[in-house]
Amino acid sequence: SDTYLDRLVEGLSSLRSQSVLCDVTLEAEGICFPAHKIILASASNYCKILFVDSSTRAGSPDSTIQLKAVSAAGLRNVLNFIYSNKLELSLQNIEETFKAAEALLVREVIRLCFGFLEGCLSCESCRDVLTIATKLGPAKLRQKAMRYVGQHYKQILADSQCLKELDRETLCEILDRPHTEGYSELELLRAAVSWLQHEPGRRKDAADILRRIRFPLIPLWELQRYVQETPLLRLDSGCHRYLQEALNYHSQLYAQPVLQSQNTRLRSAAAALLVTGGRTTHNCVGREMWAADQSCSTWHKVGDLCVPVYNHCVAIINDFLFVIGGQHSFDPKGKQPSNEVFRFDPRGAAWLQVASMLQSRTRFHAAVLASCIVAVAGGTLLGTLTRSVELYQPADNTWEFTAPLPTPVADHAGTTHRGILYISG
């Protein structure tokens, strides 16, 4: 019969509502719910184990089972599901419903609760879902909710009321994100301070919250101005430590590539493929810097070099880009190469001219060894070739000559492997 199961469920629900043939009572928060052992045992593993051992646990047909840490509303919702196959869920009642289902080991209700929360994920509700998921414990759901929070963190932080209502764990999740495109570190700091100042009781967490801010990524002048405007940052001893770290970092401008730590790392989703300068088919020397998208199918301009250059070399130390030597104007004989070196810091999209090489070079090779840059051979003044090799120490911002190649060479190739530099051609 197509209607038999529906009529059976209706009949069971009617018996319970009239307290007919009930042989057990569940109690939560002082409220009693008459029910039938055989129905409960078929839906609840907890009740099944309890009733099988009825001689020692239940005792009599009129026995009452008291459920601690379970709300009456949550228990009522679970019992309604057991007797009707219908579950009413909302963000307001799901936590108490889940706890009741967990206590009774009603797996179907637990599954439906997780499915409901996953279906509720949206920009508006992701914060609430994350809070509930954190309490309930499912790691997979929490990860999905956090992804939603991550995707919409800009809206969350931009809404002052929403920001103030964030729980501590969610705020920390946002501040710990490895990539926050379109949101500066200073904006993250302002959001964190706003959250801390909303309630006096939150200030005890200031050091733990602010350690998640990457203070060295904030330009020095912006950091100094904001500190002057914010007493909390000047008064809290933990905050003072982070500020001192940032000041020390900014005071060693040339050494920054070798002073990297968790707090100086870029908040970026992925590495970027860059093209810098070069010579066009019409022998024009370019100064543009282009980046490819993640699929390398399209390119877009991301900035300009300090000078036009081609036949130059690039090197990267801890995400600092060095553009080294080359030629500033087209000259097939390479008689006027450059010894200039420029450093690009993507943290602030800023260029800095560092110490020049001891010898001008074009058509040479540059590599990084042990956080130092090695410039190898190439063409030098008046188009002559050189076998000299020099080493750049970022910490000292100095170049020094090191062991030369056996013979002068240009247009050669090179690579490093396990701390050894290899030159070919």
C-alpha cells in the first residue's frame, strides 16, 4: 500500500499525543515526555541499549529516564521526528536539537542537523553557522563554514556591528588567514582593535589577538601614526613587543630579505609568474612588469621598473625581487652595461635601489645561494667579456668579488642544486 507507512506514522504519533500504551517517560528540565520503548529503541541506539538491559536500568513499565544536559525543547524536537519523520530546524534551535539527538544517539537527526547547517551557509549566516559548528564539533562542516567566512571576510570586517559581535575564535580565524587580497594589514589591525575596544573584558586577549597581525607589513609612517591615535597599542605590554619587532624590521631596510619570519610573510593566495623589462621586436627597451594569471592564459600589467632594461638578470630572496644589471638602451654590442640593482618588495609594492655591482654586466647569470646573490661573468664595458664573479650580501648591502670562472663567458646558463652553483655554455 502506498499509504500504509504514512498511516502507521500517524497512528504512532496519535498514541503518543494521547499517552496511550506509553511504557516509558523521558524527562528533561523537569518536563516529562511519555513514549513507547519499542519505538524509541528502533530509532535511538542509546534507548535500545538501555531497554535491553531493562532489568537493571529501567526497572518497570512506568520508569522515568532523566536526561541531563538536554533541553526540553531539543528533546521534544527529536521525539517529534521519531514519531512523525518531520524535523523542524532553525539556527535558533539546531544546537539544542543536536545535543538531544547526540544524547539519545539518533543518528538520522544528527545527519539532518549537519545537512541543515551546510545548506544554511551564506554570506549572512556563515558566521552563525561557524559558531554553531565550532560548538558541535564536526571538522568538515567547520572548514566549509570557515571558507565562507574567508570568502566574505571583507563584508564581515567592514560591518562594524557584525565585527563587534564576532566571537573570538572566528576573529582569530580571519586574522590567521594566509591571504587577504584587497585588505591591508593596517585595516586588519584596525578591525582587531575595534573588536578589543568594544567590551572591556576583551582587552585581556589583546596580546593573543594582536600577535596575529603582521605588524612589519604595515608601512612605518602608517604604523607610527596609528599607534599615536590608539592608546591600547601603547599601553599593553604584549602589544609593545609586536610594535618593537616591526620597528626593528623597518630600521634595517636593506637587510629585510634575510629578516623574514611568519609576521613578515606576504598574505597571498598563490605565487605569481612575472616578466620584467626586455626588448621588443622593434628594439624598444621596456620597463613594464607583467604577471600571468594562475592558468598562465592571460597577462596583466602590475607595475613599472625603475628604468628600462634588457639583458638583465632577476633574483628572488624570500619574495623580494632583485633586478640586476643589463642595458638601459638598445645596443647589440653591449658597450654600456649597467651595474645598478633595484629591489622590489611586493608587501608595499615599493622599489628600492640597493648597492650597485662592482662591475657593470650584461648577458650574465645571477643566482641565489645561501640568501646571497651571485652575479657570474657576462659582458662588461666596451663589450668585453669578463670571468669575474661577485656576491651580494643583503644584510650588509654590499658586493664583493669571489672566485672567478676559469674563462670569460657571456650568454651562459646556470642553476643551483643542493647549495652548488652550476654554469653551462
